[in-house]
Amino acid sequence: MGGQLSVLMRMHAESVQNHSRAPEEDDQPDRSTEDRQSGEVAAGPAKFPDLSELPAELGLEVLKHLDATDLCLAACVWQNLAEDEILWQGLCKDQWRYASVYRRLRAGGADRSYRHTYLQLDEGTLTFNADPFSGMQYFISRGLVDDDPAEIAMFLHSSSQMNPQQMRRYLDQRRDVMTLVMDLQNYRDQFLPAALRKLFSKVQPPEDRGNYLQTMLDKFSVKFCQGNPQLGLSTDTVYILCFSLIMLSVDLTSPHVKNKMSKREFIRNVRHAAAVDDVLSGHLYDDIYLRGHIAGRRPALGCR
């Protein structure tokens, strides 16, 4: 994107430079007739229109494709357009779909702009991804997120910028927030391994099978059954299948495990642990075998 902006700004500068040159028609012979006869067409330099001379809607349509860094650079040339609140609002909600401060901005009661809000959200995210507790304190102290478990859960759930490992550290200490985050998940019409991958892409699983993982999978099982009642699976069955898939992932992906579990062995083990159809167990095995670890990361989960 930065390269596109550089080209855009360079073409604009060349256009301005070309317009500022004095015409030299008196010193140059008229070659129009000769050019038409020879079939030659003189190709002039490409000219990019000055966005400030276009209708505001068109200028904004061009600039909305830039990220925050490029938009700040574009403000050096088209300040009024590049600092438009609509552009910065879009950038905010593209990365943080929900924040408590948005309500105050809509009501006009917040003494800030969306550009200022974006810069603070970005700074808070960097802090959170280094230390989640300091980062959350930053969000709260700046009025970006209300100090309320439901507001914090909604903010974390809707953000695409939070580090999953730091999310796990924070939720491990704030079980009230974790419960609300899990309530916001939607696994309707999803295959169980796909739903687990979606969960672990948002919140990194722990290194051991401690109370945190058990609590997370317990709540996950409830949400999965609510979204897929047609499967006829109980929450206890889903809970057992989750651990079975985690252990299978470790078995199939770990280089330290020499004798890999076969499909027949997995089906037999699941049959003894839960009342699940063998066909479903076979599909679960195939998914892990073909797509890899359920957590999408190094196969340390469940080994301790």
C-alpha cells in the first residue's frame, strides 16, 4: 500500500510540475500534420488528477483504501480530505469493531476525533500485546473501554489486533470476562474441528491441561451444542471429543511421537469414551490428519 501511495503522490507532483511549465509553442514547429501522416502518436507522461479538484466523494473513495500510515502521508498533500472523520472511523471499526468510546463519539459527547481515537486504540493495542493488564488499564483510563466485564468482553471479542497469547493471559486472570467472551462466540453449522480452530485462533490455548483449559472447553461445548442441535450431541460428549481431538493433534503432529495413532485406534478409543457414531469419529480423524493441529500452533498442548 505504501508503494501505491508513493506512486500516487509522485504522479500528482509531476502533474503539478507539468502544469507550471510555460508553453513554448513559438519555439517549436507545428508537427501535428507530420505526426498524423506518419501515424505516430506522442505519448505524454501519465497525469494523476489532484484529488482536491475532484468531488469530495471521489477523493474519499480513493483515500479509503489506504491504511493509517499512508493516510497520514496523504495528509501532507490533501490535508482536508485525508483527515476526514469518515476515513478514520472506517479504520477504527475495521480493526476494533466495538469500543465503548464509539457510543460517545456518535452522541457527540466525546472531546476527541476518530483520528485521535484510532491513535489511542493503536497505542493501547501495542501495550496490551506486550502486557495485557497494562494495556487494558490504558484502554480504561483513556475512556476507550468502560471498566465493565461485558464491555471488556465485547471489545476483546470484536478486535482483530489482540495477540492470542496475551488474550489467554488476561482471560486466565479474568474468568468473568472469559465467560462473557465465550458467550459471544458463534459456532452454528460448523464442523467440530473447525469450531475449535476458530476458538484457538482467537485465544491461544495453554501449555497444560489445567483448570483454565477445562473451563474454556466446558463453555465451548455448551456454545457448540447450542449452535448445532441437529447433531444430537450432549455437552459432555462434545467435551470429551474436544480433548480427544487435542490429544490426536499432538499425536499426529509431534515429531517426538514415533508410533502415530491409526484411524482405527482413534475410532475405538472414542467409542469407549463417548457414544459417538464411528463414521463421525472417522471424519474427525481425517480432518486432523489432513489439516493438522487443532490449535494451529506447535504441538505442546496437552503434553504435560
